Amino acid sequence: MGVSKLSEIVALGFEELITEGENIIPTRHEKIMVLKGIECNLNLLNGEINELAQLANRQVGDEIKLKLKEILPEYQPYQSMRVN
């Protein structure tokens, strides 16, 4: 996490962590909620993470962004590169 992102979180006091498709479960406190995410195949996820690690070791930023987009279709890389 970069310094600017951390300072934004500190200044705002929170970070939006809800993604589309998660079920929001209310609690007794109006500002506290529980999110029930989708289930996933851990073997598949670990394989994807290993592929990302290999790309990171090779320092191929464009390929990393493409892989992230493959894993998380809602991922939108920083403006410097858009992945379709």
C-alpha cells in the first residue's frame, strides 16, 4: 500500500472493501456489516497466485495487469494501462 493510499484511509477513516456480488449481512450496529464473499476453489486460486508471483519475479507489469484482469474481471488498472 502506497503512502498516498494510506494517508487517504487515515484521512477518511475507512476504506471501501465491498465488491459486487458479495452478500451484505447486517449486524446490530448500523455502521458494521459482515460480507459473505463467493466461495472459490483454493487449488485454482493458489495456482493463479503462483502465476502472479512468477510474473512479479520477471517484472513484467503488463502481463501482471492482464493476469489480474483474468482473475478479477472487475479489476481496473491504473490509468497508465487499460486492459480490455
